Amino acid sequence: MAFRKFEYKRPVYIVDGTRTPFLKARNKPGPFKHADLAIQSARDLLNRMPFEPDAIDEVVYGSTMPASDEANISRIVALRLGCGDDVPAFTVHRNCASGMQSLDSAAQSIAEGRRELVLAGGVEAMSRAPVMLSDPMVEWLGAWSAARDLPTRLKLLGKLRPGLFKPVIALLNGLRDPVVGLSMGQTAEQIAWRFGITREQMDAYAVQSHQRLHEAQQSGVFEGEIVPMFDDRGKLYEFDEGVRPDSSLEKLAKLKPVFDKPFGQVTAGNSSQITDGAASLILASEKAIKEHDLPVLAKLTTTQWAALRPDEMGLGPAHAIAPILRSRRLKIESIDYWEINEAFAAQVLAVLRALEDKDYCREHLGLKTPLGRIPMERLNVHGGGISLGHPVGASGARIVLHLARQLERSDSRRGIASLCIGGGQGGAVLIEREAQS
């Protein structure tokens, strides 16, 4: 199979980026709304810049479940940041890759010469996902609103049943594929079975994620990347809350399967956490870099989107990574660091197996030979969604930001960030920088 090499028409650069701490959902609305999270991550970022907010040409954020009073969250963010009434803004939605889609959309605007300086990112307050009413209850309320006399209302009251008050949980609906009728966790079970991934292997990967995040927090890796936040009661939030430093195989082994009871292997412990958070990045053209004398964190070289069967959506990264490597004649060894979003431990491990599997590469990726093994010591080196959480709209932006910072920190050249996407898709971004040594 011939893979087409996609190239942005003009170079697109990542200037800098910041994110909020990722805050664990605790069965109630979290302290921050979508706009609060996005604005805080972006405000600190803009404060570092040598230009005023009104120099931004466009604002693009990804989000999947904003509140009813936060329609087009990007426009709210742009106005409240002081970008000006005349700065356009739009919000994108590609499920788990919404934050990555925002970067691609911003990059294409820059590459086509329509914009020079764009604020882009992703945000999700999953703890504030809407709790809705069922269709029968909505119909009842409509009839009640239309009733004009007491007899009609008394008749309607007689039709009220306890079942009408059963809430519809938008978060649960959003994590279920409406075409194949499977939750994301069930699709993880399927690919785990396909590649023979055991419960112990999943749990071991989850423990590693927590250990890596804890070590990164202790060593100051996230300094300059995470911006602290205060809620309206003055409480300070400085760190990702999902980390469990005492996580162990013994503790995880006690957890029961969540999605395929009682025989499944995917548990809450080896899955990503429901989380609130935002990430913001500034993308710029070469012209804007020179005009404002901006630093360059990395070059956003290319973005690749792919699709596959919805019931195996977790393998999406393999389908997006393969075209990037093959079209540019790169090998796995050519990539210094990798970020593959940890939706589930089973899903990440299945992607690694797929890239090594001769039959899968030939039958599904159009390759004559396997791509090979991604070294674990180069993958998600500071943890991922299992330990720090996966706020759906934000994760795509977060992994690109962290990957760029890791390349800078290690003085490395290339990195790939990738996600699986609910509905059966995959996304991947190749970023590059000039090594200094």
C-alpha cells in the first residue's frame, strides 16, 4: 500500500503550552466549569508571551460535553481572555481526540496563510457532564407547560410514574458507542482477548503508570507545564490528583471487572480516570515567530487521522501511526519518545502488539512487514491517563504538549503522540525539533 505524505503548506510551530492540574471527579460537580479550566490554563500561558492577547488571530478548543450555558466554549475563552471582539473562535469535537483536532485545525489555518498566531487546546469538566431527563419525562413536561386549565393538569398528574424521574447520565451515554452498542470498556475487553493480554499484564502496566507519574511529580518534571488553580473558596490545586503512589499488583488484583462481569479483565484500576482538566498551546507561523521574537518548543510536522471498526476502536493509534512512519520512511527507532493516551491498559498494550504482529500489519495496516516494538522506556515516560486521568476533550492537547516538553528536556529530535477515538478512529501527531547537542 502506498501511503501519501501529508505536509502542512507552511511550517507550523508550537511556541509554548500550559495545562491545569487534572482533577479527579468525585461523584459531584467539580470546582471548575469548562471555561474556568480553559481560561486558567491559557491565561498563564499568555502572561509568558511578549504580545498582548489581542494579537491572537483565532482561538480553537476541543470539547465533547460542555454545559448548556457554555456553547462554543472557545468563544467564551477568547472573550474572557481579552483577545477582543473581532477574534473568531470555534470549538471542535472528535471524541477523545478533540484536543488534538483543535491543534490540527489551528495548524491548517496557519499553513494555509489564513492565520499567523492561534491559541488552541482542549478542555473537559467530566464531573459536570449533564444529567438529563428521559424522553417520556420531557414529553410530560411539555404537556404540563401547554396545559391551560386545572382538569388538564390534574389528568397529567395522574400520569406521573416513578420511572419517569429516572435520570439519563450523559457521561455514560457518551462512553457507549451507539452503532455497535458497546461501551468503550467492552471494546477494550475485545482487543485484549484478540491479542491474549492478561489481567496481570494490564495491572502491571497500570502500576507502572502510577509509579512514573509519582516519580515525575517528585522530580519536578511538570514545573512550567502545570499552572496552579484556586477555587472560589481559596483552595489551591497544584498537582494531578489521580496518582496512587502505593498502587500494587496485589491491590489491583482485588478489583472486580467493570464492563464484562464476572469474567472480564478490565477494571477501574487498569482504566483511565474520569477527570476535569484543560491544556492550551500557542501555534505560530514562521512570520509570527520572527515578528514577536517567539521561542520555538517544537515543529508540528504532520497530523494523521484513521478509521477502523468501532468495536476495536482502541487499536486506532496503530492505524494512525503506520501512515506517518511509512510515508516518511521512518522506523520506530527514529522516534525518540512516544505518547499513546492510556484510555485502558489493555488498549495501549494491544496497540503495541498490533504494531509487532505480522498478520495484523499485513491485513489491517497494509504493510508487508511489521513496524516493530515501541520500547517501553520511551513510551508514556511520566505516566498517562490511567494515573493522571483522561478529560476527554483535553487529552489530545495534553499529550502533544507534554511530548514537546519531553523532547526539549531530553534534547531529542522526534516524537509521536497518538490516541484511540470512540467510534472507531485514531489520531497521531509527529512533532520535531532541532537537537542542540
